[in-house]
Amino acid sequence: MARAPLNALQDFVAVARAQNLTRAAQRQHLTVSALSHQMRGLEQRVGCPLFVRGPRGLKLTAEGQMLLDNVASHIEAIEQAMRPLCGRRSNALNLSATPSMGSSWLLPRLPRFVKRHPEMELNLDSSIELVDFADGRFDAALRYGPGQWPGVVSEPLFDEWLTPVASPLLLKARKPPKLEDLGEWPLLCPEDPWAEWFTTFGGKPPRRYAASFSDSETRQRAAVEGIGIALGRTTMVKPLIEAGMLVALFPQVLKARYGHYLVYPQRSREHAGFIAFREWLLEEATQVFRPLPNVNAKADRRSRGNVRAKRGAATTR
């Protein structure tokens, strides 16, 4: 018996899943006519129709479904086995980053990387999911966390700091808060370390919080809309402060429990594109800590002397 037509079977799986020749052809980088000819040849090879062709696309016949069930997992296993060996071009880098880190910190800085390395192709994927480097899709990731992930190298980039931020819309109705009366304002997200903030800098926590949100992007947006005061990450809120959409209420900042890391597998140490990106990234990370603009600094100066003894893990920039 002749060998199985692996290319045709790979294309068959793509067509069966898309149920549309045009979409499958785009994914397989083929013309529609070439893919259609490929499927007719496969049907002749197995001796039965695999698809029912209709005005709304393709549907698998019973034989087609049987073939898909039998070969799909094997095609996927072959692709997964080859993935770590393919696409290792020295001038291309596949990077994963959380949406908040990508949009607020990395993207504003990328023009400098592009200017330094115009030959580089950077492919950025935004996701909160942890990267499985075993499948070979990514060369590195930017992550916010404790810095201890098994089986990978984790290089610290910079610490994260927290400070209360509010929308100018919220501050229109009354004078900006002082440290001691912050708890009288609508505060967002009790799951954030507000208790540590009040323990460190003084004041009384509120009896209840205005609202809670499950992700940092939504919390940030809620603060911009004037729903309440957020305990914002400085790397995320600084662009919004500079744009006038948020105001840093105090010069005090609280060190967060987690930090930002460059995470990568050992194999990336041999990748020229990664080496160039890592060198540039570590340089950028050294320039993170700069004072945040603050409209309430004068009113808050009287409070600073009362909190210096409490600083501990916190600092003032």
C-alpha cells in the first residue's frame, strides 16, 4: 500500500474544522482551487466522499467524520513535535505579555527598540495566561508575580508600587482628600492592599468600598470614569496621569507584594533576537522609577512628618 498522503491529511483536518474552503485555504496558505483539488484527490484515494458540499459550506459525511477522528490527534502530535524546531529565525522574537503591561509600559517604549534594531520582527501576544514554553510558540514572556515559576528563568525587571489615584471628575465636587480622611471617599476594590496602605500611612479604612472589579484593566477604567479612588499600579497609571485622565493624590507610594519579570526558557539564551531584546529591555527597566505628577502635594506636606516612622516597606519618591 502506498504511503499515507500526509499533506493532504493535514489540509483535510483544516477543512473539516473550518467547514469552509476559503477560510481553510487562507490558513494553509493555498489557493481555494488547489485545496479543492487536494480534497477531491483524497476522496479518490479513500474511495468515498468525505464532504457534503452545500451553499453554506461543507459538512463531513459519516466517513469524513471517522477519518477526522482517526487522524486529527496524530496530525496535531506531529505539528507539536516539530514546533520547537521551526520558526527559530534569529531576527524574529515571539513575546507574550499581559494586556496591562503591554499597553501601558511596553508599547510606549517599543519605538526605541525598533529604532535600535530595525531588522527585528517582534510578534507580541497579549494574554493573562501563563506561557507553556514547551510548545515552542514563545521565546519569552513579561509577567507580574512572585518571580518563581518552575522550569524557566525569571529575571527581575522592576518592582511595582501602589498609590491612590482618582479622576479629575471625582475631584470636581470637593477638595482633594488628605491622608487622614481618605477613608471617607469612595474607594475601589477591597481585595487590593488598602489595609496595608492605611496601616503604613495612617487614616481609617472605610466601612464599605464603592465597587470591586476582577481585573486590573477594569479597575483602572473605573477610576478614570470617576466611580471611585483606586490603589493604582504606578506602571499602569502613569500614562493616564500624564494624559490628565487620572490624578495621583499623594506623593506616598506603597511597595507591592509582586514585581515585573522577564521569563524565558533556557533555549532562548541562544536566540539572537532574544539576546538583543533582553539587553534593550533591561536598559529600559532601569529608567522606571520617576516621580508621579501630584496636584495635592502642598496640602499633603503637613502629613508627611506623621508617617515617616511608619514607612517600612513603603517609600516616597
